[in-house]
Amino acid sequence: MVKLNTKLVHGPLSPILFNFTADCLSRMVEHALSNVLITGLTLIPEGIAILQYANDTIVCLKDDMENC
């Protein structure tokens, strides 16, 4: 059994601050995609660049060494 002991205290603003930052990250990725600064994975025709569900975020980008 693994016992976790954390002293992290979440205040009443924590969920709304998380939503603001997650929304900002999503908008920044969408803006970069529309300006062809980054390329998402082409699993579907439009490509996938960011997946968000609850408090999880996955960023999926195509490896491009020329644009590093």
C-alpha cells in the first residue's frame, strides 16, 4: 500500500484558476495551429494538438526538427 502525505492546500479559487490557465493554453495552441507554427498529429484530417478532460491535458505535436 502506498501512503501519500501531501501538505498542498487548495483554496476556493483553485478550480477557477485552473480553468483560466487551461483555457489560455488551449487558445494558445489553437492560435499556433492556425498560424502553422505547430502541427498536430494527423490521426484525423484536421489533426490533434491538444486533448483536455477534467484536470488532464495532453499536448500532441508532430516532431519537426527544422522548425525547432
